[in-house]
Amino acid sequence: METKDRMINLLPYYIQNGKNINKYFGVLAKMYNELIDIFTNILNSRNLDSSTLYGLDIIGDIIGEKRLGRNDKDYRSALKTKIIANRSTGDIETINNYMKSLMGSFYIGIIEGNNTNITLRYSYPSIDNPVAYLKKATAAGVSIDTQIQTYVPVVGQMLGTLQLNKRPTII
């Protein structure tokens, strides 16, 4: 049933078949349907997964992440990681989810040291300076060490870990 028909059915039965009523409600129904389409587009532009172009820019302005010339796919993933960082409580589970979303399968995990020290372990630096990203999600005063786990490509056996920074990075 179309919008016009639903509107006419709300009228008393003796004026439902009027010639002018059909024209009048036809115009009203057309404007109503256009408004519904516009409101649906507005709702979809607020959805991070389905939004494009300007809709992503608005979301980025709200959460504090600029586009910086990135395409929609890269910008969408940057927005998702920024949201995780903004909502981070600094616990290990949140940090693990955040780093997994950034580094993908190259991320191995976090090793907790004492109260002010954690070690970031990964197999390949898929992003520039992963420590800088990790600083966004951790509490102030936490030092971050990094370890790269290396493998021999042909044999597939682990050689060991490589300590990148001997001195902790103070946040």
C-alpha cells in the first residue's frame, strides 16, 4: 500500500473517492516520501560502515581525526582506531583490540611488566611507529618497550626476539 492510499484510508469513507482529495493527498504523499528518503540518507551518513565522503568527514571532525588526503577505506579504519583510542580505559584487553585493529596479523601481544612498563610484541612493523599509536591508548606515565619476533622465511623457525629500545619510552 502506498503512502497516498494509507493517508486516504484515514479519511471518512464518504470523502475517500473525491477527485480533489486524490490529487491533494497525492501531492502530500510525494513530499512525505521525499522527506522519508532524506531522513533515511541522514541516518545512513551517521553509520561509520556505510558512510562515504562528507559523512566520514563529519564523523572525523566529531572525534578529532582529520582526513589528511586518505581515501574512504583508509580513513574509515583510522576513524575506528581513533574511536577505540578515545574510549580506551588503558586496560590490556582494550589495548590488545586497538593494536590488533591497527596491525592486523602482525600484532602478537602485550607483555605486562611492573605497574609502569609494558612491552609491545609484533612480527612486522605494518604501520609507521607503532609505539606512537600505543601511547594514545595507554595511561600517562607508562613506558613502552618493543620486541620484534623474527622467523626464518624458508625454514619457518623462530630465531628469537629483537629488543628495539633498551630504554623505556616514557609517555
